[in-house]
Amino acid sequence: MPELFSYCIPFDNGAAPNPFWGICTLNICKPVIRRIAQIGDWVVGTGSTQFGFENKVVCAMEITETLTMQEYYTYCKEELPNIIPNWHGKSYKERVGDCVYDYSVDPVEILTSVHNEGNRQRDLGGQFALLSDHFYYFGDKPEPLPEHLLPIVRQGQGHKSTANQPHFLSFVDWIMTQIKAKNKVYSEPNDRHLFTLDGDHLKKCAVRDKEQDDLDERLGCK
């Protein structure tokens, strides 16, 4: 049976996962999940208590394609150029693109984006980009989980997968009823208003994500 990965999204600026441009992708952050998740698995991000989003789904994606990060760069160049970050773009959606590693040069260059050199090791350690053309993105209007699915919620760092197996089919049955958010951005990311051209904020985002990923690596899969 496919696996159900669940984790807490403490801050959601639209970068990881990235639900824009008609597809949902995960190419930065969550290196453990990106290394081991397969086509047919589901990845679910629930909200944090900080915003009153606990026990609510921010984003759920069925993995329909996996690419190496180098393959993902080529794919983005040819098929999805909008997801290559444009830090001086007018829309925050242009700045939060997750195709941040340029494989056309050696060594691989990190573009000006939500991450910086401090994130390189963890990001590249994820090895793969996860893509979905079957996703549900609720943003700052997260959808409450029914009571029987609350056991999949993971608060804090790390993620759940093995413990979620008894709930896989029930979760899929439930999420597929959420037609309002199917394959679209139902509501914008909660932290979009923080995403400005301010360099100090960029640094804070990168450091925060690195700390999260470091803990994820240590905690592993449960």
C-alpha cells in the first residue's frame, strides 16, 4: 500500500509546498520525505498551533511524478519557467518559486530565493523533487480534519508515515470530497504578507527552514 506522510507546516509562504502554476511541487525543505516518497504516496501538511491551524490541512498532494533535482531544473526551464524564482518580480508568487538550484553551471548555483547557501546541504540531500497534478491547497483557510483522522497530525518537527498506515484509505476518501480545493489554490498562503523584498526577512526564512530540516533529519520517520 502507498504511504501517507504527514508533517506540520509552521510557516506557509507558498514555497514548500508550492501550489502555483497549475501543479503542486516540493523541491526544497523536508529532505527526508523527498528522499523516500514514491509515486502514489500522499504528503499532507497540517497547520501549527501558532495560528490556530492545529488539526487542519493546509495542503495535501498525491505524488504523481518524482524527478531528480537536476531533472526538475530541466523540466522547469522547459515546462514551468514561472516556478524559477524571480526575486524582483511584482508578485510574491514569482519570488517563492522552489526551482532554486541552477544545474546549468558547475558547481550548482543557488538562485536568489527563499533559501541561501545555508540551506544547500539539506536541500540537495533531499535528492528528489515531488510533483503532483492531484492536490488540494487550502492556504490560510485550512480544512479541519474529521475526528477519526486526527491521529495523522504531527505537531513539531519530523513527520509521520508508518503510524499513518491504518488511516491511509480513510484519508484519501475524505480528501477527495474537498472539491473546492482540488488542483487549485483555494486560499492564499498564510504568510504571504511577510514575504517582501527585504533581505533580512529572506535570511530569517532561510535560517528557520534550515533549523527545521536539521531536526527532521535527526528525528527521521515515525
